[in-house]
Amino acid sequence: MTQTSERQRWMAVLARASRSEIEAVLGADLPAHDLLKAPETGTVMVEGRAGGAGRRFNLGEATVTRCVVRLADGAMGFAYALGRDGRKARLAAILDARLQQEAETGPLRQHVSALAARQAAARDLASRKAAATKVDFFTLVRGA
């Protein structure tokens, strides 16, 4: 896996994680860091696709908070978080910077991998519950 795709993967996991999950991964002691861009909240347009793969359409706006930090050693971290939780965005940015510095088998990456596995299991469970309620409709032909 390339470094870019690996970073995209963990950033997606951090974006879906709750603040308490990110705090659990980081632990109590935060590294020294500067806020290059303090947590700020704005909106983004959410797009959908007809049928999942068809034409694009604007679904609506979503509130997003972003943050950029630089650790004392110069590593920069970025984060976008759905909603207005500035602390979550800040912690995710710090974690992004720390993950970039860590070896592939480091403890932080292992924690994020475990978090990704829990998220995948939750998505799978929700998908199976939805599939269990699926109703197939069919058309009857009368008088043929």
C-alpha cells in the first residue's frame, strides 16, 4: 500500500470516529503543537448520485470543522470532521501528524487499524439489518 493511500485510509477512519475514540487512541498527554489553522466551522455541499452510479445531484449542505496543526518537530497534521466539534478536529489533526511519523507497525497505527475494523463491523451489521428488511416488489400481468 502506498503512503498516500494509507494516509487516506486513516484520515477516513478518523473522520468517522467519535471524539472519545480519538482521545482513547491519543492518550492523555498531547504533544506540543502549534495551531496553523484553528478549528473553524463551515459548510460543504454534499453530492449524491442517482442509483449510486448515475448522474450527480446536490443533496444538501453539511457542517464541517477543519483544523491544521504543526507539531514541535515540524510534522503537519490536517483534519476535517463532520459537525461542529472543534476539539475532535484538533485531536484528529494531531493524530494525523503523529501517524505520519510512526513506522507501519507502530502502536498508534495498530489502534487506528483496530478502530477501522470496528467501524467496518458496524457498517456490515447495519447493512445486514437493512438487507433483512428488503421487500421485493413485482408486477403481475392480468388477463394475459
